[in-house]
Amino acid sequence: MNICLRTLLVATLTASALTGCDKVERFFKKEQPAPVAIPAQENGRVAMLLPDFTQLVDREGPAVVNIQANRVESGQPQPELPFSIPEDDPLYDFFRRLIPQQPQQPGPQDGPNEGVSFGSGFIISEDGYIMTNAHVVQGSPQIKVMMTDKRELKARLIGLDKRTDVAVLKVDAKSLPTVKIGDPTQLKVGEWVAAIGAPFGFENSVTAGIVSAKGRSLPDENYVPFIQTDVAINPGNSGGPLFNLKGEVVGINSQIYSRSGGFMGISFAIPIDLAIGVADQIKAKGKVSRGQLGVNVQEVSQPLAQSFGLGGAHGALVVRVEPGGPADKAGLQAGDIILKVNDKAIESSRELPVVIGTMKPGNKISLLVWRKGQEKNLDAVLSELSQETIQDMPADGPQGQSYQFGKLGLTVAELGAAQLQQLGLSGGLLVQKAQGVAARSGLQHGDIIIGVNQTKVATVKQFEKALADSRGNIALLVRRMDNTLFVPLRLN
């Protein structure tokens, strides 16, 4: 009897410790552990409660390679910085260029040194074509590829494209394992992804994370809408594949944001559809040809949209039209806002270089632009993309009298003929002082005002008239060193 009472008491106390309406049933009925993974579906996607990358690594890992690229470097030592900054920091090279080179002293150790660059890549065809990053193999006369089966193959560089950081290699082999190519446009923010590569030389390491953002625009990277992830990417991972859960390559791991040189939770990958387009051109012609419209653009902010009478902050605001270029021939003007290209809406200025850059020179395109409160259709024929240079402000400064606009806190002066010729301008006003409204709006000493809203100004009288006609909605077109941009004046 005591044993029965004790058993009943223990059962009662244990059941009372459980919560929910099924506490007694759960106590007397043994539960089965919840499965971690669900079998693969017909479309090949694995639905999971928790991500499991084991099958992905087994299937796709053999198609990922390690790359060793030998470089010949100058024997002259690099100048040392007067402060501490990691060599992998994006600003390292910028500051190093500011330090003057020391005269090299002749000696027995002078001469070239060999450097080695390590990276990753992946095989895209059974006959030996491999994709990687351009910065991994650039300037390397000898490139070696190491496979997971311990084979070491000599590779030759077919071609590379610096603008997208894509390179194509070729090894002499057959029946090689290859990766499957996915569709990065179907990626969703929050989706699980994995990277395989060789961080710090550790062969075929696997890291995983999620897609943090899509369509990221980075400084000086106008032709790649990067995929941002929190996958751990470190030196040596460059050029390796980014996989989705189907085992398809959706990107090439290219860059990281870091203040220490190591991983800090922000990595960037080149969308694979863009990279494949580049690779196809490299394989066919050894180089990449891109269309060029011949404009400089900036983002349309809400104040700028109001200044131009545009309903919302979207499109690409034209700040400069290259003389004689496709845009100039089509009649595009500074101050136009490009809303569509071939019926594709341009929501942000960073989308325009990507859209135009995927087209070939000679392609005819249609543009929908916003000009002085109305939509206008223009046709343009793209030319070959080329580098352009813009001269800086001449050192001898302006000629002529200074003029003050007290309500704006602005002091300007007209430029002389020699300065205008050197700058390649037909007219403009040099900002000598910016205070009050002008300073709060972002105008700076040394800026050159070349337009108000969508009207060019070459003299102070033209500037005064344009301000009066603006009715308080003022956007100044400004040349600032080698950039041209609109600055909205916030009078309120």
C-alpha cells in the first residue's frame, strides 16, 4: 500500500511540473524526438527545420578548388605609415600612396621578389574552365590549381575583368566535377547560404550564414549589385562559390568589410548571373565589352525630388553629360532624371550603370526622363565604355569681383576664361564662402556652381535670375573637384 501511494504521489508531482493542457498525456505517453530534416522534395530543395549542409558539401565540394598564384614584386620596400592601420583595410593603399617613396639604395639584395596570392575558385565546365576573382590572379605569370583529390594542375589565365573582379582560368583536364549554376534573382533576404573555400590556406573549409541584403552598391564598384551575407569570409576565400540550399552557385565571394583585416560579419558576393555573362565574353573574346551612355548620375533625394517637381525620390539624376557621347547625341541634359531604360524602371541611381553595363556597344535603347515637370522619351545608341578624366580646379583661382547673397550665406565669384578652359566649362561661379543656409545644405568652399535646377548659369546675373525663377525650390548643379552633383538648398 505504501509503495502504491508513493508511486501515485511521485506521478502527481511530476505531472504538476509540466505546463499546458496536455501535461498528463505527455507524461504517460512517450514522445518521439522531432526530426531535424525533411526528405528532399521533387524540385531538389531540402526543407529543413535546421540547415544541414552535409549533402551539399559532399556533392559540390569536389568542384571547388584552391588557387595559388605567384607574383613578381619589386624589391623596393613599401613606405611605412606613420600610424597603425591593417594592410587589408580598404584605406591602407590610399594612405600609403600619400607617403613619398624613399630613394632606393643599391645593394646585393636589390631585384624582384616572388610573392604568392592564395584564393579559391570553382569549376564551371568538365573540360577545365574555372572561375575566380580577378584580384586573386592579376599579374601572376604562374597559376596552380589544387583539387580535393590532391591533384595539382597548371592553369592559364584566359582573361579577367577588373570592374566586376571576375577572372576565367583553364586547366588541361577532362571529366572534371562541375558546380550547378543558380538564379540569384530568386534569393531572399534571410535565406540560408554556404561558402566553400580556403580561408588562410585551410583547404575546403565550409562556412554558412544568411543573405543579409541584396543589390548593395559599394564605393568605386558601379557595375556589381553585391549580395551581402554574414557568411564568414576571410583572406583565401576570395573567388570561392556561394551556394544556396539547392547546392547551386548564386555568387562569387569577393569582398569583406573589415577594420581588422578579418571577418566582421559583413561579406559581399558577386551575383553569379552577372559573373557568367562576363565569363562568356572572356571565353569568346578574351575581354569584356560594355555599353556606355556617357553620363554621371547621382541619387534622387526627397529634397531634390521636390526641387524638380517629381512625385517621389526615384530615378537617376543626370549631373553631367559627356560631350559627343551617346547621351549628348540623344539630347539628354544635366538635370534630367532617368526614370526608365527600355521599360525597366530605375528606382535608384546605382541601378543605371548595372543596367547599361550589361548591354553591348551599338545597342539602341529608349529612355524615359523627367525634364522640367514633364516626362520625355529619348532614344540613344550605346558606345564602348571607356575611362574619362576630369581636370581639377586650377590653382590660380577665379578672376573678377566677389558677390554676396546674404540670405543664402553665399559668396561667389565668376571664373576667368583661362580657368574655364582648363576645367572644360562654358561658365560657372566659384564658391568663396558658404555660411548659414548654404553651409547647412552642404555647399563647400571651392565648389563651382554651373546650374540652378535645370538651367545653366555662367554669370552672376544668370544666377540671380535663376534663383528668382525657382520659387524657393532650389537645386544647385555643382562641380566639386572631379565630381559633379546636385545640392538642394533647404531654405527652411
